[in-house]
Amino acid sequence: MSEVLRVDPAAPDAASVARAAEILRAGGLVAIPTETVYGLAAHALDARAVERIFAAKGRPSTNPLIVHVPDVASARALSSHWPAAADRLAERFWPGPLTLVVPRAAVVPDVVTAGGDTVAIRVPAHPVALAILRAARIPLAAPSANPSNAVSPTTAQHVVAGLGKKVDLVVDGGPCSGGIESTVLHLDTDPPTLLRPGLVSPDAIEAVIGPIARERKQQGPLPSPGLMARHYAPRAKLEVVHEDRARDLAAVLAAAGERVALLVLDDAVTPAVVRGVQTVVMPRQADAYASRLYATLHQLDSQGFTRVVVVRPPDGDAWLGVRDRLARASHA
Ligand code: TXA
Ligand code: MG
């Protein structure tokens, strides 16, 4: 088992932060809390350290990583061209769950960008992540700290369960508040392109920089491998259905011998007992739902549920990130 170091999420102690920073500077792997999900961090300018991330996750080398920095100046240093839109977005959303894809500087190793000409960068809003970034004084490449294609971790326990002893240190800062991964926006296209919806909505981005493209073009190689259809999936088979069908489907599955969980919105399906079905009441507010989604899926997996029936969340921009993650989790 990896060593787990418990820290106060609001005010991490200097000794713990220094320990994590030292391991990272030496080329080690440290799982750190961010405001979205836990990240598996390594020295972004050390290609061998970054290669260890890919090995630990079983991640294809074609899938580039997000680089985490403590401030805009550090972000600029990793890019060959820093667009005006990046400044405006950083001003509004950093530190926070928005990742910007910009042309990369030569200092960024190929392994980070999967050989591409761009680099994805964000300033995380979590006090622990920021403290470690400041103490280490290096940019940190960090994907979500889970085996490739599994549900992202929102607690240190999820990290340990998924990655076991492949990590040099797990910094436990308690549960992540955001609960799903950052929004990824490509700024080197005209207009900018939303590559992955997340906690910052397209509307909020457009209010700052004007129109963005919300759909990826189908032709050509995937601009962002995180857009692969199945990703973030639990072990249980998950289906998203209209609330009118949800209880019946759950009951039929349970009758067929499946262990079924039914995720309802709090004022949708009355959580009346369906025989053999565990009802889980999810929040009707998008941010609160996102905050609990992965933790709920991890828990259902650990309890041995074989099927998860999810009442489809509302339409609209605020739910885009949640709908996206549910769609990926349910892809056959
Ligand atoms: O909230 C988050 O973003 C978390 C925390 C740890 O910061 N990180 C995270 O990383 O979700 P990961 O590796 O699981 O997802 C990174 C996403 C992938 O969809 C990847 O394809 C995309 O960002 N990405 C990274 N670099 C890119 C680039 N240069 N161009 C296009 N997409 C890129
Ligand atoms: Mg991930």
C-alpha cells in the first residue's frame, strides 16, 4: 500500500507539503487533492517522471496530460503563444476548474503533450494542490489518479483502492468538492473549442470571450482523447433513462437477479421501495449532483451492485458536464 499522508485541506501543514514537494522534485509520483478530482502528479518537465504516470495508470501514450501551475506567469512560461482570451479566462476562472489548451513551449516534453503542438494547463483551486505547487516550484503533470478508463477518484481512499502501491505518496485532503473533471477549452482554434464539458459551463466562458464551438468535428484524429466514447466507467452496467421508465426497468432487472441501484433526482421518482432495488437520492442541483456522482459510483461498485439505473438529469448548460460523464459511463 502507498503511504497516505493526512493533511488539513484548508491549511495544510508545511512539513507535509514539503515532503510531497520533495518527492515530486526527485521524479516521484504523488496523488494530490484538487477541487475537481484527485490528480496523479509528477514533475512535468521531467520526461521519465511523467512516463511513470502513464505506466501507473495503464494510460495510452497518445492521451496528453494537463499541466498544473500555481499562477498565470507559470502558465505563460509553458506556452509559445499566450492568447488574449487566455488572460481574460484566467482572470475570471483561475484558480479553478478550467483547463486551457494553448501552443506549447519547447520546454514541455513530448510525453506530456503526446507529441502534439499544444499543451493543456490549469491553476487548481485546492489549497493543498496550490501549496504543493508553490513549494515544489515546478509545473506538475497530473491526470486523474485512477487506472485508465475507471471512474476518477474523489477521495484518497479511491486512489489507494485503484492504484495500490504504484504511487510514492497519497496526500489525503479529504473529499473533492467539485466531483467531476475540469472543463477543457482549446484556445488555438477559431473560435475556441470545448473539448470536455465540466464545472465551468460554456455560457460562463462565452460571457467572457464570446462564442465558442461546442461540438467537436467528427473527421480526423480525436483532438482530445478524453472525448473517447467510453471513459470514466464503473464496473456495474449503467443506463440513463427517462424518469417514467426508471422504476420499471429497475424492478425488471432486480427480478432477473441483478443487484440494482436506482439513482433518482430528489423530487422526481418518489423513492418508494422497489423490491430488491436500492434507491439513491441525488441532488436536483447540477453542482451538487456533480460533487456526489463519482463518489456514488465508487460506493455502488464497492458494494457489488451489477446494474445502475440513472434517471436522466435535466437538459440545459448547467448539466452538460454531468450528462457527459453519465453518457461515457453508460456507453455499451
Ligand atoms: O479536473 C481535472 O482536469 C483533473 C485534475 C487532476 O486536474 N485532471 C484530469 O486529467 O481530468 P485527465 O488526464 O484525466 O484528463 C485530461 C484531459 C483529457 O481529456 C486529455 O485528452 C485532455 O485533457 N488534454 C490534455 N492535453 C491536451 C491537449 N494538448 N490537447 C487536447 N486535449 C488535451
Ligand atoms: Mg481521467
